[in-house]
Amino acid sequence: MIMQFINNTFFGIFVSVVVYLIGLYLFNRFNNFFLFQPLFVGMILGIFVLWVLEHAMGVSSTLIYDAFWHGGKDNFIGANLLFWFLGPATISFAIPLYKRNDIVKDYWLEILLSLVVGLFISLIIIYYICRALNLSNSEIASLLPQSATTAIALPLSTSIGGIPAITAMTVILNSVIVLAIGDQLVKWLKLDTDPIGIGLGLGTSGHTIGSAKAVKLGSIEGAMASIAVIVVGIVTNIVVPLFARLIGLK
């Protein structure tokens, strides 16, 4: 009975939605406490559910994960259907950007330079920290794309020999950290009166979650966060494969 449920198209979708809703409930119940961010809680609970099923049924983790992701060996659709929606969701960032395109026209060069330079610095720092920690090439490849939003970072990680699961975890953790200390960082960096800087920072480091936070702060912050997600995603998609070749990952 359980095996029939697992080898079903809706198994992965059901688990994903339920653990997310639990995370959302906890997030609201505990006054938006950052450790209960729905994506973070959903990730932890999802791993726990799959682990319990693996040991309770005495089957391999690969079988459980395939059932979760693809709906079983005879199916092609499972939780990966939800992943497909990340593409359209990312494109929707163009909406707040369009509403404040006047800001982009006035500051396009400053915005572009700050995002590109920041990305290069990020890649270099990530690489040297990974080397200092003696991480393997696949682990380094998994961490390099974390500046991009999930829809871009996961396929990019796969293309350069990384492990998408690690990449997804780092992208989500980045967002959780931004949610936790973003307000404090804004004060430390004295960006309180700079909506452009706030938006770019939240979008670059916090991705979708950071952008959602930026939209709540104001239209300029939301537009800048959107352009940060888009520009950093595009540049990351171009630069990271070249950087991976340069450091010998591919």
C-alpha cells in the first residue's frame, strides 16, 4: 500500500506542499522567526520524511528519492513539476522592475557595475575558502553558483559537475541568513536612507526571499531586488562555467 503511494506522481508533490505548509504555519505562529522560514523548514522536514520512509521500508535512498522526484520508476513527473514553476516565477521579477524602470534608466551603469564586481569578488572568496577547507572539486562546483536564484543555480551546478542538492541548500541558507540579519546589516552599512542599495543587497544575497522582503519595504527596493536577481542570474550563468574552467573544475 505504502509502495503504491510512493510510486505515484503525486507523492513528491504531496510531500513538498505539506512540509511547506507546516513551515508556513510555524513561520506565522512564531512571529516570522527566521529559523522557521518555510523553505528552510520544508527542506529539513522533507529530508526527514524521506529518511524515515527509507528506513521504515528498508529500501535504498536512491529509490525513495526517484519516487519523490520523478514519481517512481515508471513515471516522469513528481516533485520536479514544482521545480519547473521556478522558471516562470523568476520571470515574474520583471513586474516590479517594469513599474520602476525610471530608476533603472537613471542608475543602470552603477547598478550593473556593482552587481558584476560583487559577483566576481564572491566567486573568488568562495573558491579560496573551499580550497582552505580542502573541499573536493564537486563540492566547490556545488557552491560556486549560489549567487544565482534556485532556478538558475541548480542546472548550472549540474553542468559544471556540482551536486544540485548542496547548491539548493546553500541558496536557501543564504536567504535564511539574509532574513535573519538583513535589517541589522542595513543599519551597520548605513543604507537606511538608500533604497537602491537596500534592494540590490537583498536581491543579490537573499534571492527570492530577499526580494519578497524588499517589496515590503517599498517599490524602489522591490524593483532593485528584482533587477539584482535577474542580472546576477544572467551573469552567473555566463561567468561561473568560465570560472570553473579557469580553476580546473571542468
